[in-house]
Amino acid sequence: MILAKVTGNIVSTIKATGYDGRKILIVQPIHPNGDACGRSFLAVDTCQAGTGDTVLILEEGGSARLILGEPDAFTIKAVIAGIVDEIHYQVNV
């Protein structure tokens, strides 16, 4: 799983099979402290997430398709699996 921040959305009139009727969001991976890490990418929303939300991403195609309930949607690589309410972590020094 990847911790990420939703930074925007994608609007598309023509989509590949499996994306029809689905909301696609731009997500930026983050560290638990909120600092950005890695490159932004696209994820299919399954949780009604919006811009500014901290989310959990599944970026493994098989698991992503399982959550969507579409085992044949091979073009889908990443899905938003949950919206994070709070983050508690301990820094070991």
C-alpha cells in the first residue's frame, strides 16, 4: 500500500475498457509526516475521495481489479482503497 495525497482529478470523454464510469484522480505519494516522495500518478477512486484527502493506494493490478470487482480490467493498475482519517507514527532516533 502507498500513502498519498489527492492533488487533482482527470476528466476524459474517451476511456479504455474498465475505466468507463469511474473517477480518476491524481495522487502524490507522501511520507507519514506529509512530505511528498516519488512521482505523482493516476488512481481509480473507489472511496469518494477528493482533492486534499490523504488516501491509501493499492498499486498492484490484481488487487486493484479485485477491489473493483472486475478481474478482466487489465488496464487498471492503481486504486484508492481507503481515506485516511489520522496518522500516528513514532520516529526512532
